[in-house]
Amino acid sequence: MPAPLRTYLREEAAGGIVLMAVAAVALGWANSPWRDAYAALVDSGLRHWVNDRLMALFFLVVGLEIKRELVAGELATWRRAALPVVAAAGGMAVPAAIYAAVNAGRPGAPGWGVPMATDIAFALGVLALLGPRVPAALKVFLLTLAVADDLGSVAVVALFYSHGSVSPALFGVAAGLLVPARGAASPAERLGYRLHPLSAFLVVPLFALVNAGVSIEPGVLAEAGSGAVFGGVLAGRVLGKLAGITAATWLAARLGLAARPAGASWAQLAGVATVAGIGFTVPLFVADLAFPDGRFAAPVKLGLLAASVVSGLAGALVLIRSAGRSRPTAG
């Protein structure tokens, strides 16, 4: 892999590990004897400042990465983009359909966009922990899939959740897309090189700190529609990502649009598709837009956290078990 891509993957993976740790701290703090201090910190205006202002930097970095991939990366030509784009489409459509089916006619129905986005930092953090068990081609595939997924998620936010206003997501991504990205030393490359560590190690962990803390108490899912929201998020992310990505990839291979990543078996691909069910940052951002009054915050957060744990452990287990098998034939 090119050196800038290796650096990006290392930073994303390390940032994902930090993100996991901070989310765990927030969850533990919110359920500890010091929960009042956590609530006071979050309600002091920090959450509003992080979610509505600081996250614009995160989405600026997302926009820069989308622009780089569209101009000179894996999305620059259809031959290279076909597989991750088709896989991303399946990995967005199936989770949304599962959530919509579970919540049809219920108050949580507007949240159908929550289970769609893949959290690349979390997912690459899991792959980093597995080391050489995961072929490099699969890591690049997951990264490119996540970029295509980000592009689709921004389109969903713009079309269905912006309500006519410019959110931090749209503002940041639009700014990133306007930066020139031609050449190895382009403004987009230089700006991304400087801002990506700030986003990965400061902005995203702060977002996790102020948003991951949810009080787990009896009756937290008792409100009408809460159980369906929790179930839709959990099933959409765990089963939907696995089914959507693997089915779309298999279909693309059968139709001759693209072969699966070089050196990867179908079992390993299924493992990566399962890991893609990990998600917190962008899905929770979408949830804030879908439920601006804060309703269903607890079931959404619990669903995302549960899905991330299940997807991470199940995907890692599949990848570990399939790591020792012989290299597959191309196709």
C-alpha cells in the first residue's frame, strides 16, 4: 500500500482503539456513583458544542477523504470502485430495510437512517488488533467501502434529515469536496495529513465521551416504541450489514462487475462484513437529526453499543477461524 494510505490506516485504527476506550469510560461513568458529575458535564453545553461545532471538523476530514478517493483513489474509476460501491449500497439498504420493517407504524420509524453508516475508526481498530490475520486488501476494501458509505450517508442526511438547514455534516463534507485533490502534494492531501490526527484523537473521542454515556436501568426500554428502536438498530447493524455486504459482493462477482478482494476468502469477507456492523459516531449523529427532541436516545445508544460489541466479537472470531485456511482461487 502507498505510504500515505498506510499512515491513514494506522491513525484510523489507533483512533478506533482510543474511541472504544473513551466510549467504555463514558458508559461506566454514566452508571457509576459519579453519574451526576457526568450529567453535569454533558449538560453544561459541552455536548452541544461538540455535536454542533466540533463535529464539522470530523466531517471536513470525511469530505477530504471522499474527494481523494474520487480523484485518485479506489473510487476514481468504475473498475476499482465497483466492488466497494456495490457493497456499500447493500450494506446501507438492508440495515435500513430491517429497521424500517421492525418500526413500521411505530413512533421510532423516522430513525431508519441510523443503522446505515459504518464507523471506519471502530472497525479498523478491530482489524488492527487482529494484525496479519486480515489481508491488506481487505483493510483497503473496508476503508473504501466506508468512504462510499460516508458519501451515501451524507446524501441521506441532505435529502431526508437536514430539514432545509446546513448541518455540520453537510458543511464539513461540502468544504472538503471543494479542496483541490490533484497530485501527491495537493491541498487536500496536505490538509488531510494535518487534520486527520486531530479528528481521530480529539474530535471523535470527545464525541464519544459526551454521547456514549447512557444510564442502564430497569425500564429504560419501557417507553412506547423503545423496544422496537433498540431491536431495529441491533438487528439492522448486525444482521443487515452482514447480509447486505456479502450478498452485494457475491452478486457483483456473479455478474462479472468485480472480483472479491485479492487473497481473501468468502469467509474472511463475511468476517469483515460483520465487523462493519460496528458503528457509533455517524449513526448517533443521524439519530440526533432523526429524533431532535432526544426521544429514544437511550434505546439508540444501547442498540449501537450492543451491535458494536456483537459485530466486533463475531467478526473477529470469523476472521481468526478463517485466517489459517488456504488462499482462495480468484473469482
